[in-house]
Amino acid sequence: MFREGEIVAVNIGFSIQHYGVATGYRTIISASKRTGHVLEENEKDFSGGRRITSKGYPSNIPSCRVIDHARLSIGKKWKLIDYNCQHFATECHDQKHSPQLQQGLLALGILGVVFLLSRGRVA
């Protein structure tokens, strides 16, 4: 079982992870692309049968406040660019960011430049 307020994740492929916040009662709250919004679900549904790993507890905020923030967000719409699962989980700890998204966008930018260079479009 995970600690209340702990950030957890499951690998969903291609080095991409789905993040959530553990409640301490075998449920996880996450912003889900699958459902399109923030929801609370049991660990099995959150993980899809994959192994759940801890990403730690990145703040000194009391766990009850982290969970309150997470539960108040239930129903909020999932958005890839500004409110994905990693934004949600880190926002619950007052640290909203998504390094995973930033790395993906950087990789896409580099691939775009390489493509253009290979076609002779950038000098």
C-alpha cells in the first residue's frame, strides 16, 4: 500500500508513465486520458494490471491537504498540454509541471528539424 498523498505511476509504453496520487486506501486519484477527467479509482483500474511504482512525496505539505486538493479536482477535464496526469499529481503538491511532456515536445522538435534538414529545407 502507498502512503497518503504519495505520487505513483505506471508505465504505459514508450517510456511514458501515467501518474496519480495515492489516497492511502488502495485508491488512486489521477487526471485520466482514458476517461477525459480527474477521477478516483481502485489501484487495479488505475494500473490496468501493470506494476505501480512510487515517485515519492515531493513536498512538505500535509497529506490531508494533498488529498483534499486531489479530491476537489475530481471531474476537472484532462488536457494533454496544460492538465495531464503529471500536471495534476504535481499540482497537488503545489509544484505543477510535466517534465515528461516537455521532453516529448523537445524530441518532436528535434525530429522536425532533422526531417527538414534531410529534405534540404533548412540551411
